[in-house]
Amino acid sequence: MARPFEKPVPGPLFVWVKRFSWIELAIFSALILFWLLPGYDTETMVFGWAHGLGFVALCVVIWIACVRHEAPYTLLAATLTPVGPVGSVIGIELIERKGWGIASPDGDIRDRAQSAPDQT
């Protein structure tokens, strides 16, 4: 059982969070495109509904991953920013590339933020 203050370890649900974040980002991008172009009222409505429902579902999936200690709560915070799915994709990339807010599967805490000068 996970202790409440241990750093999370990405698991199977984290992979689905990543995929769902990219899908939601594509839907959000299409919504912005159709909203900016004149004459696409129906498409704007369809992608608006898809984005609205998809964003709520994305937040729920990320919250479940946080509760299961498979994602840090900072990912949920990044998703709830005004940029929405852009924040979740950026947060996921920082988690995967820099190891921010997570522990490695063998239990070691990954804190590469302090060892950044070692990288080229």
C-alpha cells in the first residue's frame, strides 16, 4: 500500500493518461481552428462538445491516476490551467523527460532538477 507522501510511480494508467491527453489536445486544436475560420458553426459546436466532455473525462482520469499514485498531483494542476490539454501534455513531457514529481519503479526518488548541470 502506498504511503500518502511518497512520490508516485508511473504505471499502466499513466500510459492511458498520456494517450488521452494527446487526443484531447487534437480535439482542442480542431476546435480552435474551426472557431477561427468563418462559416464552420456546426463543426465548432461538435468539437466544442467533444472538447468539453473530453476535458472533463481527462481530468477524471488524471485524478484517478493521482489517487492510485501513478501520476503527481502537479499534472492535475497543469491540466486545470486555462490552456487545458496543452498543460497536461507539457506536464507529461516534463515528467517523462526530467522525472519531475515521480519516483522510479525500483523506489529511488528521481530528482533530476538538481542535477541538470550534469546534462549537456
